[in-house]
Amino acid sequence: MQNISSRNKGIIVSMVMIALSLISYFTLPDNRQFLTRYVIMAVFIAGLFWTIFDYKKTNEEVNIKTYFNEGFKNFIVVSFFMALYTFIFYKIFPLPFEYESFINNNKKQLLEQGNRTAAEIEENAKQWKNYFVPLILSIYNFTFLIMGALVSGILSYIYGKKK
């Protein structure tokens, strides 16, 4: 069997994560879709395990830096595809349950303060709609980058230690 490169493994893992996300969106009710995030993160971490463990099987004497480099190639590709998917997803499909909940809570707080008019509160909601996609995109992207670096670093240390 031919070895699959770390980048290609990242593409495979990304496609599985995107498929899980879409399946969740179309099959689960709004209040249950948040659970898919944990499954998607588990798939992401499993992909890093797959990349680094497979690299260890084919290359015996390598150091921590080399293992981390393989994990890096994987999680950068995954982060890119997930950022692209998130951007396209939120441009095509209606904003999620969390957005509506956030806007309703924000409106409620502004009304309780009593120092804004109804028109100002509605304008604030429209502004948040413009900020929501970049905010979610940056949160998701940084989550994948940080988790990828953390998991790759830990696995690299474990597999790269001198015996």
C-alpha cells in the first residue's frame, strides 16, 4: 500500500469533518447540533494521531521536530479547509440557532438598560449580523490551529523521545 502524505491525510480528515457537519445540520434539531462539534474535534485529533503514528511506522529514527512537522502539515490543511467551509456555509445557509439566541439576549440586555431606542437596538442587531461570520470563523480557525499545535506537540514529544 502506498503511503498517503500528511497533506492528503489532512484533506481526507477535512472532508470527513465537513461531511459530519453537513449531516448534523440537516438531520439534528438546532438544539443538538452543538454536540457535533465534539465529534468533529475528535475526528480532527484522530487524524493527527493517524498522521504521526503512520509516520512513526514508516520512519524509525526521527526527532521531535520531524514528527511535529508532519502533524503541522496535517493541521494546517485541515484548518484551511474548515475555515473555507465555515465561510461558505454561513454565506449559503441561514445563521444558526446560537446567533438568534445571542441577538435576543443582546436585545433584552439593551432594553433593560433603558438608554437606547428601539431603532438603535435593531441597528445594533444588524451590525452584529455583519460581525458574526468573521467572529465564528476566527474562533473556529484558532481552535483548530491551537488544538493542532498542542496535539502535534504532545504526540511529537511522546514518539520522538530518545529511548
